[in-house]
Amino acid sequence: MQIDEPRLFDASAKAILDIIHQTRPDVKALLVVGHNPGLHELALKLIRTGSQKNLSRLQQKYPTAALVVIDLGARNWNVIAESTGQLERFVTPKSISSGLSGLV
């Protein structure tokens, strides 16, 4: 199921989290696509644990077209709060292109 949410455009971290809190409990995975600085700020607020290397990279920069995967481990979206997530993955265009250099 895809739902377009116009409030995500240039939204603050708090506004994005408010939208996430409104997600139905039967939704098991959620992909939020938006703009910075809101997405970057929210990712940093949600993450409690995970790869220190990836967290350090994320703290420095959240470039255009980056993907952050955060496991929130909650049964309901309305209970998601700061420092409740685990950073599972941080992928940037640069990390993809450097991984492909050995394939050419």
C-alpha cells in the first residue's frame, strides 16, 4: 500500500514523527521519503544503538538519496519515541558506487 503524504515535504523532525504516530498498527514496515534537515534530525533522534561506524557517518552527513534503516521494534507506531531504534543500515550513493568499483 502506498500513501502520499504532502505534509512530509520540508517537514521538521517533530512533524515527521507526528505523521509516523498516525500510522495504522497493522502496518508492519514503513518507508518515509522526504527532505532534509527533518529526516536527518529524526533519524539521529530515533537511534539508540547500532553500528558505530554507520552512526558516525550519519552524524556527519545525510546526503541526497541516502537510505537509513531503523528497527524500532514497537507494535504500534504511536509509541515510537526518541532513542528507541536500532540503526540497521545507512546507505549513501557514495557507499554504493565505492562498492561497485571492484565490479568494473
